Amino acid sequence: MGRSRETYGKKEVRSKKEKKRKEKEKTRLAKKEDGKKGSMEDMIAYVDENGMITSTPPDPDKRTEVKLEDISIAIEAKPEEDEADKIRKGTVSYFNDSKGYGFIRDAVTKESVFVHINSTLEPITEGNLVSFEVEKGHKGPAAVNVKIVK
């Protein structure tokens, strides 16, 4: 009696839910019948000498011994730069006097370096050839001790 007033949409929803439930039950039973297909041997992966993951075990004849002393787990120290290498030269590509910042194009690396008016030793404008040092700023490299090269 309760289902006599069901609309077409409600019947469709109910039949879809029933169909989905039956499909789930069917797949569950199929998995149960297959047995233990996901055994440990199926889950093992091997890494070859090139670092690639394979499903075949490595050949014991091709095995090479590695000395413990040859394994390096540290990063080598960066050689310290002398004072002459720290000072760079470049051209002021953009400078806004009212806002007090700009950019210098490095002559060697051709990268743009941010410069703030507080980091300049003398007033600079666009097109000036300047010498500067690079330090880490808030958002990347920043030029400090900026002065015009004559």
C-alpha cells in the first residue's frame, strides 16, 4: 500500500540503489571465490642497479660489493667566496624614486636583483652602471651596498 503512491523518480532511485547493492554483492562473492590472489609474492617489488622498480628479482651473478666508506650521505661544503667575488656589477633596469625600489640586471648572470633605496649608498636612476653585493632578501636575492661605477 505504501508503494502505490511512488512517483516515477522515486521508483528509479530505488531500482538504482537495488542494482548497485546487487553488483557490490556479486563482486564481493567473486573476490571471495578467487581466494588469496594478493599474496606476498605479488606485492614485492625490486630495485635494479639503475634505481628502476621491477617485478623480477636481481641476478645474483651481477651483484657488486660496495664499501661502506664510499657511501656519502652529507652535502659537501660550499667553497667560501673571496671578497672580490661578492661584489658584482650590473645595470639598473628599473627604479621608481617615489616608491623607493627597483631592479638591477646582473652583468654576469643576467638575472634581476631587487634593490631598495635604503640599500643604496648614493642616488641611482635607470641605466646607471652600479656595483653591488647580493644578500638573501624576503622574497629572493636583494642588492645591498649599491653604488654607481664611474
